[in-house]
Amino acid sequence: MENEPLLMLPGPVPIPERVRAVMMRQAINHRGDEFGSVYADCTRVLKTAFGTASDLFVISGSGTAAMEAAVANFGRERKIACLVNGKFGDRLFRISQRYGSASPIASEWGTPLDLVALESALESGAEMVTLVHNETSAGIRNPAEKVGILARKYDALFVMDGITSIAGDEVYADKWGADVVVVGSQKCLAAPAGLSAISVSDRAWERIADHRPFYLDLAAYRKSAGAKSMQTPYTPAVPLFLALREACMIIEEEGLDNRIARHRTLANAVRAAVDAWGLSMFPEIDADHAYSNTASAVSLPEGVLDSAFRGLVKEMGIEIAGGQDHLKGRIFRIGTMGAVGAPEILATLSAVQYSLQRCGYTPAGDGVMAAAGVLG
């Protein structure tokens, strides 16, 4: 693996060897029993990770495809209140504009959501609420449970993006009243990019739009999944399904609770290093909002040039992320998701600490040792 970069990004993430290996086999019939068994295994494990007993389907398309499926099937011509405090909340808003009457409830990226404004929008007739549970663009985890309570109070559908929290943090779609929930394959699931999954509650099915997209028609996915052997309505990306199944088997073997605890510990280690260096986490959190357990966003110190800093880290074979859009040059982000553990975290933090020093910043203390104390 000496020539392989270590991806410590908010996705894609390192893919286990056994997940990569299954994609090398001969093609199989996607209308046969073997594929049906693969699909069934995926949905079984994913339902546990989603915290749902609802219908769940896998789409050959990235997380954005599932986001669009959620809105296009259930939000067409509806009034949609879109909570936005980062790039992906904004993406859900922009998708919603194409299908319904969408209004953003916007906060500065990385700051708490305005739940008072959300309730006002619901009182004024909003029929759907969209939320990104874990906003990796700013490293903040949003209060999905509280949003779900408000949505149910006003009988609105609740669409939740769990793309970077499912299988890496606690998600309880049914308990939280999340009617439509989505995930992407290349995040905490540690599978290749190109697949997404979506769950749909009974309440959502009752409100499905009459005019739906063709490829992303969830009624068609429901019909095909109900066949004797589970199928997709259109030709799936079979090698990616095989890889997703293997990734799901790894999740099952590790145990979901253990996996979530691992992600939490890794994020705590990063935060310990940041504190030791004398740097600041970027998000502003409160009693309802928390730091992300799958992607830590850190404010760059004054005088450190992002491109030079992350360039040095990359020269050591490790890729971390910068800020997006107006946060470019202001933050850096370290992913703690998927198939990574203490060795990867310590290697990353060592590279970051060295690069900060090379770029002219003198850390207040040894972040690597602080992180090792958490991991030990």
C-alpha cells in the first residue's frame, strides 16, 4: 500500500481490501436469485444502521441522487422548509426549488439552526422539512430529533440527509420521525462511491406525488424490491452492489454499536489534538448542536496558507480536506469515518502537526500525544 494515498477526507474513505476484491469477479444476472440475495443482505444491514423498519432501497447513483429522489417523489408542488447551515443543506434547498415551493431557513455555515423560524414556517403551512443531520462542510451535527418533533407536530414530512452519519453515528430514523432518509456508499459505510440508499415511511407513501421522475421513481423501486428475488427497476451497478454487501457484512461483524463508538473515539482524538495545538474547532455548538463525529472542521491559524499546508500533508501520502465555497482558505477538515482506526489517525495528526510547523505556526503543545492519550 506504499503507493496508495491515505484518504482522511469526509468521503471518499479508504476501502477495505475484501470490499475491493469482490468487484473483480465475473458479472452476475441482476434478475437472478444471487443478486436478490445480495440486495436483501444490503437492506437488512442498512435498515439497522438507519434505525428503521420502513422500506429501504438502493439506488445506482450517488447520495445526491437519493436526495433528489426524496424531494422529487414527495415534495413536488409542496411548500418545503429547508434548514441550511452548510453546503449540503443548501444543496437540498436547491433541489427542492426544482420540485416545490422551497424556502431556506438559513444560518451561517457551522452555526446552530433556527428552530424558532422552522416552527414559524410550519405554522405558515410548510408541508415538508429538509435537514442535513451531519453537515460535513462545517463539521456540525444538527438536532434531527428536535426537527422531527416539530415536523410531526404540524403533520409535515421530514426528509433527512444521513449521508455522513449513518453507520458512523447514532441514527434512529423511526424514533426521530424521519419519513425519508438517505445515505451514500462512500462515507461511513466504507464502500465505493456510486450507490445510495433511501428509506421511506408509511406516512411518506401516503403522500407520494402523482408525477414522479422516471429513473428515480420510488414506487417502481418498491414494486421491484417486492419481487420473489429482490430487484431494482433498472439495471443496477452490480459490482458496486457486491462491494456494498461486503461492506455491510463488515459492519455486521464489527457490530453497529462498536462501530459508532470507534467513530466517536477517533473524533475525540482529533479534538484533543486540536485543543493541544491551541487551535479552534470551526463550528459554534450549543445544547442542541454538537461537533461532528465523522468529520472535524478546524479553523486555520492566522498566516497559514491552506494550499501550502495541505500540500505538505499530501506530500506525506495523506489527503485531508479544505473548506468549500466561502470557507476555502479558512478551515481544514479531517475525516474520521469508515475503515480507519488509531494508526491512520495518529499518522494524519503527525503529518498535520509537522505541516503546521513548516507553515510557520507553532503549536501550543503536542497534539499527537494528546490524541494518543484518547486512543489508548
